[in-house]
Amino acid sequence: MSNLYERVTQTADFLKSKITKSYNHGIILGSGLGNLTTQINVHFEISYKDIPNFPVSTVEGHKGSLIFGELGGKNIIAMGGRFHYYEGYSMEEVVFPIRVMKFLGVQNLLVSNASGGMNKDFEVGDLMIITDHIYLQPDHPLRGRNDERFGPRFPNMNDAYNPEFIIKAKNIAAQNNILVHTGVYVGVQGPTFETPAEYKCFSVMGGDAVGMSTTPEVVVARHMNMEVFAISVISDMGYPPEKADRVSHAFVLEKAAAAEPKMTKIIIELLKEI
């Protein structure tokens, strides 16, 4: 089945046949952040490999299942692991689950990731609420013929990250004595971690954190008129040079997991308010 709309519809119909409730909120869990799933009152869980047309996550730290349940008093669909362009998937495959979520009724998408910090005021373990992004992936999820059934040819990205959600999340953090920053996320392909020159370049461009995900998913969510909130765990520092870590994937997973309880608190409380 080659037509994207037909494949999304087929997958959504398959999942609808497995569930009995409506789900208006979606969550994407990044590297080392999968323990949020332990807070979910699970209604139904299915492995990606058992879902028609779904890719299968290959990255350590990503569970690889779609979870339907309740969190923060709201019915949610959670991706326990996401897909990345660097894994060899097409960009269409990377964002396929977001389109399926929309067809299942999701209106609000909450995204998390682990990213490298490039702001001198950041420390490893800090949280950054994303207010904007710089798209540097080598392919774009909306490239090619546009299907108006998904969204417009030229979606406006001025408000990619919902301002009201950002304000609510900052207030939640303040009420719970959680330090949060706001900043610009730079989305790159990977899978190599950035060189010192690249970190410096992205910082000069206006970036505060850099990672290998998120931007394609946000673009497609906005294409389909979903509201987005995104938050990064600063799992390592790449810039300025005096703060730079000798980063590895194990390092990222360790630091992301340590910061996860703070992120989890913000997401759960935010769900209660939206």
C-alpha cells in the first residue's frame, strides 16, 4: 500500500479496533526518558512490530511500544521510543506515528528529548522548554506532493510551540522548585555527536541545545494543526569549550535518567491543566 493517506488510515483503523476510549493527548519519550511510562495507568499496550506499517525503534533507551492509558487525569497515547532519520528510515517513516496519532484523535502533542547544551547558563541535568527550533535535518517531512487531507502546502511555523503551554509549564516548574530554562532547539541528523566547531556554529546561529530528533515530529504535528509542547533534558554540555563533556550514548542515557523525575513532574502537571 503505497499511498500515505491510505496507510495512515489503515494503521489508525487497526488501532481503533483495539481500544474503547478516546485519546486527545500524545506523548513522545526521548532517550533515557522512558520511565515516565511507569506512571501511566495502562489501558492497552502494543509493540511497534505488531502495528501495521509502523517502523521499529532500534536505539538503546527506546522501549519500542505504543501505550494507551491515563496520565495526569487525561487519556494519552505515549510513544515509548521514537524513530530517527539516522537509523535509516525515510523522513515519512520517522513522522508516520504522529500522523496516526492525529487520526486517532490526538490534539495536543507533548515531546521530550535528551539534548546537548550550548548555553553558558546551562548545566547537565537542567531542563529546557523549547520555544523555537532551527531545522537542520537533511530532509523535510513535508517534501513532495502535499495531501490537503493532512494539512496545507505551506504551514506557518511562527507558533510551532504553544505559548500558553509554555507559560503553564514555567509556572508548574516554579511552584515545584524546578529550575527550567527556555531556548531554541537545533535539530540535526546525527548519529555522530557534534564536533566542537559544530557546537560553536549552532550556538552562534542562536541555538541553546542540539539533538537528533523532535523537529520533524513538530513540523508534522503543526502541519496537522496539533498543539505542541516540547522539553529537553540537557544530558551533556557541548559549548562553551570549558563546559564541554566527553559525551557518549551511555553518558546521555545516565544523565537523562537522573533528570527524568523533574521532567515527569512537569508533564504530568501540565496534562492536568490542558
